[in-house]
Amino acid sequence: MKSQNNLLKRVEESLDTMRPYLNDDGGNVEVVEITEEMEVLVKLTGKCGTCPQSFMTMKAGIEMAVKQAVPEIKSVVAINSKPTPKHAI
């Protein structure tokens, strides 16, 4: 349990580096769960939860920041984000 709390703290600290950018756009991110498979499930809130670019924000910003700060994390998945259609890229 202690290691899980430490892991959550490190993930939250990495997300804190992204929050000012998300807040500037009227959004935020919250950790829902860290699975046994070392996958972080997050919920994008505010405008980030409905933004069509939220998938790119997840991959290019949030996931990269978390994985750099906490290398044992395998992936970060927004439970309320949909991938951008290929024709929209």
C-alpha cells in the first residue's frame, strides 16, 4: 500500500506540471486509478473532457509527462477521451 501511495504521489506531481496548461484552457485532469498493469486511468475534466483535441493532449502532453517522471508507468488512458479520427489529423 505504501508503494502504491508513493506511486500515486509521483504521478500527481507529474500531472501538476501539466495542470497550468490545462487550466489555461478551462480544463483539468484527475487520477481515477493506477492498475496492477501499471496503467494510469485519468478523467479529463472541464473543457478538456469535451475538447476534440483531448486525445492529442493526452498523448503529447499528459502521457509523456507521466511516463518521463514515473518510468514504471506503461500507459496513461483517459476514460472519457475518444481518439481523433484519422481524417481529422
